[in-house]
Amino acid sequence: MQAVLDPFRVEMPTECQLMWELWARHRPEPPGLPFDTPEPLQFFSSWTILITLWGSFPKSGMYRTLIGIILVLAVFAGLGGLAWFVVHERIRSRPEYFLIANKIIVSPSIPDWIPDRFAEDVLQSSGLSRTGSLLDKTLPQQLADAFRACPWVEKVEQVVLHYPSGAQIKLVYRVPVALVEVPRLGVFPVDRGGVLLPAEYLSNAREDRRDTHLVIQGIQSTPLGSPGTPWGDPLVHTAAQLAAVLTDIAEPLKLVRIFPVMETIPSGARIVCRLRTAAGTEILWGTAVPDDPKIDAKKKRLWDLNERFRSLDNIPAQFQPIDLSRE
């Protein structure tokens, strides 16, 4: 049995779903008692009410017989409810109905820029490592919320609970595309949307990741929030989008820096970007819009120049800076 929730799909395990349906269908709830009254109290309260009614009816055989039959049926129903309460509590406490971190499978596989204990850390910080029960109907939503709160997760697409003690979670990860350099504060990793990523990305790496990403320079602002939230500066967001577009050619063309600038025009303002290679060659990219139809033409022009001169840094000075803003 499965239920669909937006924005992710949830498939409850059959054993757990059947248990919940039986529990909801047979849970005793006498009139006049709150729903959350413990089942043993509900049972004894029902019995007390019926005995009182039995004593208040006229002492004729017909009425006494009728109430006696109802009383016997109520006793059996109450005993059944009490037995189910005891069995249900025992089942709920069994270890196979509680989440275990090493039985949680995330897909796609955790990429190398995210800590190996990623899932364990999410469970620990959310408290689900101690309280997450497969019998809790809200557990899929709780898991989705816990992983969505992680700065490395862009989107939770699916949560599937598995008996015993497991879950499969389909995620979309945030991918570092650039480093933002802030004077006197250092560099900060961001994704394609300009979302700040954890600083541990730089400190826990085996290699120096400062040399593997475009660096966004000329930024005077600082992040508005914690990792997992947008930087809050349109210059950063625009440059990060451009860095994502250039990921496939940045390394072979030795592109290392992006300089976003707010430029005033008659109709208002726009953001334009300059690129720089490791040896200092300047490239006037122009406006950086993700759906700009000229992006592929600009990238091809850079690649053709690199092939023609065997490096962008070998282009004669009279042809520099390379102007792509009019492409």
C-alpha cells in the first residue's frame, strides 16, 4: 500500500500499514471519553458505565437479559481491546521497528565532496536516531524535513520506509561550482544558485580544492545566513550561475576567476562579468543569464581561440581582452 505526498513519494511497508489500519479500526473509544484516554482505562470505564445502566433499569427479566447480553459483549470487546493494547505496545518496542542509520540508503550515492557520515549526522541532529519508528505515520515527512534541512541537500524527491529498520531516500545534492572571495574573511564555497555551502568542504579535502574551482572576486558582501541558504547578493548569484555554465571548459582553458560588476544602462542596471585565466588573459563575457541562447556560441569561440593559438594566453596583445560581450 502506498500514499503519495508532495513533493516526495512515500511507500509505507505493508506490515506497518496493516498494523495501523487494524489499530485505527479496533481501538476502543467509549462515548464521553477523550480519544487519548489510555486503553485500559477506556475498557474499565465502559464496564462501569454498563453496570450502572444495568442497575438503573427496571428489574424486569426482558430488560435485565438485554443489558446482560450487552454487558457480556462489552466485556469481550474490552478484553480484546486490552489485549491489542498490550500486543501493540510490545510490537512498538521491538528493535526492528526503529530506524538504524546504517540501514538508511541514500541515492544517488553520496558524492566525494560530502562527508561519509552524512546520513548518520542528519539522523543524530534531528533526533530520529533515537525516536524514529516505522510505526509512526509522520516518519517519512520527518525524514524528508531532516534531510532537507541539511545544507548539502537541494531537494528530497522520495522517501521509502523498509522493514526492518530501514529507509531509502532519493536526494538531489548541491554541487560546489565556485568559491567566493571576501576580503579579510577568506573564500566560501557556493552552488549554482549562489547558496552558501559548508566550509568543511575546503578543510576536509584530501587535495586543495581552491585550485579546482573558479573564484568569484570583487565581492564586498558577506553571507546573509548559514550554510544551505542563499548568499543574498545578486552579484554572487549571477557569477555562480556563470561558473556552473563554464564547469566543462574552465580547467582545460585555465579559467580561474570571475569578476561580476553592476553596470548602469539607460533602462536601469545589469550585471556583466569578466573572466581571467591563470596567466592574466582577460575575457569580456558580458551579461550572464542561465538561459542565454548565446552561451554555447561564446564557449565555442573560446575553445576555437584556444585551439588556434594553443592557449588563450598566447593570443597577441593587440587582440586582448577577448571580447565576447557582442557575440
